[in-house]
Amino acid sequence: MTDSLRNGVSLSWGANVIGERLNGLSVAGWYNYAGSNGRLAVQIGAFNNLDHYDPDGTVVQVGWYNRAAEQSIPFLNVRGISNLFERPLRALRGHP
């Protein structure tokens, strides 16, 4: 699959190539690529590659090779997990 912007779920036996922002789940048998992440980007595949990390979002990558911008970690790579909780906590406290 090739898209410039993906919101939702993308499944493929081979490769998912998303040229712009991934906001959702991308699962491929071999290779996932996204230009950047949205609020939540999840990549599951043998090789996962995110070109640019947006610090306002969260990235979770599961695979043999995972790269989110300058951070490469095999098997499980997580960036910005606290961002998932900051917005709901601010809303509970009454802050915009």
C-alpha cells in the first residue's frame, strides 16, 4: 500500500509505504515506512522505519529492526508514551 496520509489501519503481507504522516496502525509482513507520526503511530513488521519523529505524538514499533528518526532499537521501540496520558490528564484538571 502506498499513501501520502494514513489515518486508521493498514495491513499488508509485504510492505506498507506511507509517504507523509501515519496516525494509526500499520502492519506488514516485511517492511513499514512512514514519513512521520501523528498522535499515535504503531508499526508492526520485520523492519519498521519512521523518517521524522513528531515529539507531540507517540510511536510504538514491534519488529526485528525499528527506527524512529535517530532512535533505533530492535524488537520494541517506544517514543513519547507520556504524550498518550498528558492530554487526558490536562482535561481532567480543567486545562485546555
